[in-house]
Amino acid sequence: MLLEIRHVTQYQYAFPVRESVMEVWMQPQKSARQRLVSFELELDPPAQIFSYADSFGNAVYHFDVPVPHDRLIITARSAVESQAPAPLPENLDLGEWDRLRSEFLRGENFDFLHPHGFARETEALRAFIAEHDIDSLRRYDPLTAVRALNSAIYASFGYEAGVTRADSPIDDVLKAKKGVCQDFAHLMIAICRSWGLPARYVSGYLFTDRKHGDRSDPDATHAWVEVFLPSLRWIGFDPTNNTGAGERHITCAVGRDYSDVPPSRGVYKGEAESQLAVGVSVRKARAAITEPEFLRVTRPPPRGATAAAARRGAAAYEQQRLHQMQQQQQQQ
């Protein structure tokens, strides 16, 4: 499946701020089932962009806007070709629980076995587990147990934006019985870790399809869970939509919880209040994308340049880069 993604984030300030420093986790990953065709990041006001890989191997883009501004717009455009994962078995043998107790495995997945941030047990979570007899699922093999947990969380909570915030603890969704994808992911991660299952938070996008019963917001980013099973490695589960992670799920970053991999995070200098607006569009590509597989990060235009000049400059830069690549191929 070839998907085009447009992710726009706008910070609006009541008064001009002196400087903004930001980091973003918006670039889709490259993996066996996910080919990154192109990625472009545009900023308004323009700024020099730097990139690095964080401790979990995610691509992070960092920039500083050192001039006064009353708004900041970040636009990320991606094209990704995804494939469906291999079919999972109906179940695993009960010996999988013993394999999960391996000291080597636990050492390799230390970060994803212990409470962190939003993904931790609380009194309210323990009450939920007891009320719904969640721990009884452990009588099954780990794959069957996690599938049943995925369905139990889906059935126990309604999807409703605005009930919780990005920084809400899991007690808020347990009390309201409503929340969004990151809330359900945190609940599932906390329970899996309490069972001794390595579990990690996945941030990305979903090509929403109402025919499949998706209830997540098509105009927002998405989050789900990956659980490590020794016989299968990392397997994705989406408790928001009661499904496994498939070709419609596009992974950007993985971490211990939301705080490790928010789509954007930063600070600014100034006394003004800020407002955040986000818009996401994920759609099937209308035609084959033939761009070479490299990252295209927009360079800031020269100081004083007009918008038209900036566009001409960016086009010239891309044309020059393609010409250089063609020359290198001919020399080979």
C-alpha cells in the first residue's frame, strides 16, 4: 500500500516570542515492511534543521528559530510504501512464558519491562484488572493472552477526543471510561509489563478505514503497542481499534511511553500564551511515486528572499542534487 501523509502543526502565540527551540519525531521509519519513499519538513518561519538518532533509533529533527515570531508552522510530508506483516499463528505453546523469563531477554528489553512515565501500575489500574479478571488471561499462551487483552481494552473504553490531554495519567481514562489512542496504549503497556511481557509505545499514523470498524480520528496521529514474544519478535496490537498493526499502520517512532516520542516538543522564550493546532491527512497515493529514496529536508531561504525566490531556490537545489546522483551512477 502506497500512502501519502501530510502532518501540519501550528503554534500560535498571543504576542511575538523571541525564540523557539523544537524537536520533532515525524519521519516514518525504514523497516522490512515499511519503505520510506520520501520525507520533507518545511518550517515557517524558516530555520536550519539538524537531525540525529535518539537512544531508541528514531529519527529526530531539531531546529532553532532565533528571531521574533508570533506563530510557528511545521509541515511534514511523507510517502511510504507499506506491506502487511506475515500472518500470526493461532497460538503459541505455554513454554513461551518460560522463554520470556530468560535473563538475556530481560536484559535486552530492560527499558520495556519496567514502569515509566504514563505507563505504570496505579491503584485504579489494579482495580480495573481485578474487576475485569484481566490476570486470568495469563492461563493462555502469551499471544492468545495479549490478543484477549487488546479486545478487553477496546470493549471497556469509549473513544472520545478531549476527555484526556497529552499529559493525562492513566487514572483519568480509567475514571472517565473514555479516551484516545495514547491512553489505551499506556493501559495495555502497563498491564503487559506487569505480566513480564516487554511492551513499547509506537507513535505514527493510521490510514483510517471505517469499513474495518476503525474508531480513531482520521485527522490525528495514532499510537499503538508492540509486544515482544521470543518466538515472533515484536508484534503490533492496536487496542483503539481492536486489531493487529497492519499495512495501514505507519510507524514513526518507538519508546517507553508517549513522553519519549511526542510528534513535536519544544520551548520558547517569551511571556505569551500559546495555542496548538494539528492537522493530519493520510491517503492512498493517486499515482506511483518515483522520487529516489533519500530524505528531502527543506533548506531555509536566504535572508530577505521572497517566498517565490525561496521556492525557485529549493527547486534548483533539488535539480542539482538529482543531476549529481545521475553523474555518480554513470561513473559507476
